[in-house]
Amino acid sequence: MKRKITLKHIAKELEVSISTVSKALKNSEEISRDTKEKIQAFAKLYNYRPNNIAVSLKNKRTKNIGVIIPDIVHHFFTTVISGVEKEANSKGYNVIVCLSDESFDKEVINMEMLANGSIDGFIMSLSSETQQKKDYNHLKEVTDQGIPLVLFDRVTQSVDCDKVIIDDQLGAYEATKKLLNQGKRKIALITVDDYLSVGTERTKGFIRAHKDLGIPYLEKNILKMPTMEMEEGIIREFLTKADYDAIICVNEIFAVFGMKVAKETGKKIPQDVSVIGFTDGLLSKYANPSLTAIAQHGELMGETAARMLIKRIEDESDDEFPFQTKILQPTLIERDSTIN
Amino acid sequence: MKRKITLKHIAKELEVSISTVSKALKNSEEISRDTKEKIQAFAKLYNYRPNNIAVSLKNKRTKNIGVIIPDIVHHFFTTVISGVEKEANSKGYNVIVCLSDESFDKEVINMEMLANGSIDGFIMSLSSETQQKKDYNHLKEVTDQGIPLVLFDRVTQSVDCDKVIIDDQLGAYEATKKLLNQGKRKIALITVDDYLSVGTERTKGFIRAHKDLGIPYLEKNILKMPTMEMEEGIIREFLTKADYDAIICVNEIFAVFGMKVAKETGKKIPQDVSVIGFTDGLLSKYANPSLTAIAQHGELMGETAARMLIKRIEDESDDEFPFQTKILQPTLIERDSTIN
């Protein structure tokens, strides 16, 4: 049998990006006619078919679930995996995990590899690069072929599938409101650039809480980090120059580091500066002072995603039931970094 | 084609454990004659062959590497995965991760599933249950079939394959010696039960440092936790009763919690109590005071394991080169939880 050709092979052979190949095969207007013709001819010549194993998959269950996550440094994603494992194992499924490492190309490569007969369905959270590019063809190919997909946390409206998200806006809203009600008027927000859905939503919640209480927010106290990756220099510089009496952070690593910088400049926590961070992982629990956190319920999110996916995998009816988006509620866990 | 039968299927069908099936097929004397005959007859009937896809694998490279780790809550294993990804991606390989969740059965199931044509070779660290049972038949089957295997961190002498370990004994030795040289005479050691190789080695290093300096160690100051899992009650009770002037912990989670308990009882760190923990992850870096740590170089371990595995996968010669065990050196990273 001839080796199956993938987007990755075509991209390598023609020395273009995977994204270009993906768009060219969808006849996208973003790609020049010349390039499109070349790519389409090549794909035809080598008999490229998107995930051409998928049809046989329907009959041959693997009892494996593929999970693709952007990284494993952040505690949140590791707890999601624990939740997926728990639910999947209880139903007799194995779990295979791949990392996109926040890269569009790696996301596509991993998806192609797993869609190639190894798994019955996908649970995934989009890489930051995918959210930046807004190119979701690889997801559409998978769902078009009838492979069930559940997106969690970092999702997109552009793909029809089941989704599990947390009400990020609400989490930021409640944290902000708590601090404002305690008299804080100069809250600093360390969030992430708007191309990441979690960044946009959390910033919205922060602003909405100010508006609802009729208190102006300080634009100059909002720092948007380029990615979720720690860059101590940026946070240190921001906090050194800023005038703030509280900090809300988009993840616990930023928050714990923020506490450290605040303490170094002689500020007392929580009296002078209160700190709240998203995540609620080990760092929040064992920080000193322990960190008040917005729990994202990663394990529950994983369990929910796995339950939705398995339901769809095992659905034998001809009529597909409509896609659902489940929205989990965040919880504010009060610890010693805020006045309680 | 008839569905391939695995150890998991046989165990389920005959209502025995996977371990029993594995031993019965190896004709182990631990299993009763009756059970063995039943299992062997069943396996024959359904034409069971260990990893019977492996032969064809030799010709059909997948360019995938399978990694099986005991858990992802501990930062160490996530850094190993980062290292594997880095090296594997640079050589054009994808990485598939499965969790054994410290369970022997899950380790076997994941291994069977991946050996079934999905990967070119394995990188793995043994589950605690596997180390307790000392049953390594599933590993031997894989290597017997010519699928390359690299063990890291938690390894066994019972399987011939490439290995990467860190000199755990040396790490504990140097940490202990540092504290003894600073006049600490009542060091508490929070380690893990001896069935885990890392527990044995670190305890040995602790004792050897005392012997070399001619200082008696306090047997009653050694706490062996049942697993690497956090159980706050056990550590809190131990530290509340113990008389200690320093703590060395087998992982950073125990160490950060140990600092917390010591502080709660009015002890100053590092003056009254110095604390050192293995791992050197995010918790060590962002703890307050920051934690002096024995760096296990997880990323380097992952890179090294991937390099060894790929070398063996791509080896075309008929003569197999001898198996290697690479021993990495731990590094003591001095921070604020010890007097420097």
C-alpha cells in the first residue's frame, strides 16, 4: 500500500507552511492562484484525502481518546487531563495525550497523526497560534469526517462541535468586585493579549465590575502579556512603575511572582496589596501567603468533556443530537493574599 | 480480520488480573497450575501473540515516540516531557504521552495499545505499583519484539535496555553534607517507601553523608511516605512531634508544605530550620522563602532519553550496540531556605 500523504508531507515537499497547504486545499482567497494550483495538483497526484481512514473508523472502535493541549507547564491543563483520565477509564477508554506547544503546525501534525485510526474522538484546547491565525480547517476536516470533537477552555465559534468552557468573565468580575467592595481603587490586572479568548473574557469581567460599581478603572494598570509564558522582566518592570493596591492575574504563576515583587518593594500582603490569581493549583495552595484564587475546575472540565465525547462516540442513532456548550461556574477560593 | 486479542482482553474474559495473565503466559511458578492451563488454553484458542504487529513495525516507521509516565502532577515529569518533545521534534518525531497513574494495569494497557503499531519506540518511567510487584514481563515482551525502550528515573535492573537516571544518592548526600557542615545535627528526612527506587537511593545518600562525617543520624527523624502523593496529615503529625533543625524532602511539594508547618510552629527559616527539596520546579522557585533545591534536570533527562531512543530506532546495522545507562549529576540550587 502506498504511504498515505498528509498536509505535513505536502508542506514539506513544496516548501510552504502547513497553513498555506490547508488554505489552498480549501481554495482560500488568501492564497495566490499560482500556489493554489501547485498545491492542488500535488495533492491530486499523490491522492491526498483528508483523514482518509476516518470512514473505516466508524466500524472499528479503538477505545482510545486523543487529547491535544497547548502545554503542560500550567497546572490547569494537567488537572484537565486527570479529569479526562478518570471519566474515560471508568468507561473503558484509554487516553493519549499530545502537546501542541502553542504551535499551529504541531496542533495540525498531532491531529493528523491521531486521526489516522488511533483514536475514536478528540478533546482539545486550541493553541495560541491557532487562535491568532484563526485557521480552523484541520478541526473542520476532522468533524466533517465524522470524528467527534470536544473543545475546552480555548474554543472558537467557527467550529460546530461540543464545547466546555468556564465563565471566565464571571471569574474576573467577581474577583474585581470583591476587591472594589473592600475599598481597593487602583487594581492592577496582569492578563494576556486579546487573541487568546481567556484574555479577552477576563479583561471584560474586570472592566464590567468597575462599570457596575461606578468606579473608573485605570487603563494604565492593565498589562497584557504576549503569551501565558512567564516573562519575569515584563511583570517586574510593570509593577515597579505602577501605582496599585491590588493585583489580579490571569494565572497563578504570574500572581505568585507578582506577590514576590510587591513584597520586595516593601508592600504588605494583603494589607497594602491584595492579590488574586486564576488557576488554583499547587502554587496557589502552597504560596506564602497562600493565594486567593479563582478555581477553574480543570478536573471537572476534563470529566465533562470526556462524558460529552463518549456519549457522542457511542451514539448509534442516525439523527445527530445538537451540539452543546457547557459553561462551568468559577469559584473564588479565599486564602491569605486578600482580606477576608 | 479477527480483532487482535490483548492481555487486557484475556484478563477481563477470565476475570483475573492482568498481572496473573502475564505471569501465566510466562509459565511463572507463582500462578497455580489450574489457572495457568486455563489462561494458556484461552490465549491459544484466540491466537494471542504478544504485540504481534511489532514485526511489521520494523518496516513501517511511524515517526512517533510513546512516552509513559506515572503522573503529571509532579513538575519533574512535565519537564521530562518538554525535553523529549524538544529533541524528538528536532529530529522529525511526534510524541504521544500516556499516563500509568502509578497503576500496573494502566501501564500494561497503555503499552499494549501503543505497541500496536502507533509508535517506533518507548520512553518510560515505571509506575510505583510495577516497582512494588516487580513484574516486568510487559517490558520484556516489547524489547523481545525489537521495539526499542528507554527507561528513565524509575528503572529496573531486570530489563535489558537503555536507561537514563540521575544520581539520586549523590543528590541526597550533598544536601545532607551541606546541612551537617553548617552544624545541623537533627535533620529530618521526608522520603518515600523503599519500593520506589528514588526513595531507597535518597535515603542511602542521607545515611552515607552522616557516616562519612562521623555524625549519627536519627532513625526517628526519617519519615517514609507511602507514595509520592501529598498527604498533609502524615507530614504535619510527623513534624509536630519531631525535634529537628533541618528538613530534606524527596519532592518539592513535601518541602514547601514542610516549610509551612515549621513556620506555623514559630520556627524561622532558614535560621531555626533549613529546608531542601528535590525537584527544583516552579514551587521551589516561587515559594517564600524560595526553596533550596536539588535539581533533577528533567528536561536534560528527557532530551537524553529521546536521543538514545532515536539512535536505536534509526540504527540500521545488524549488530546491536550494547545497552547504555547514562547517569546525570544532580545540582544543588541554593536559595533562601538554607543559610548560604
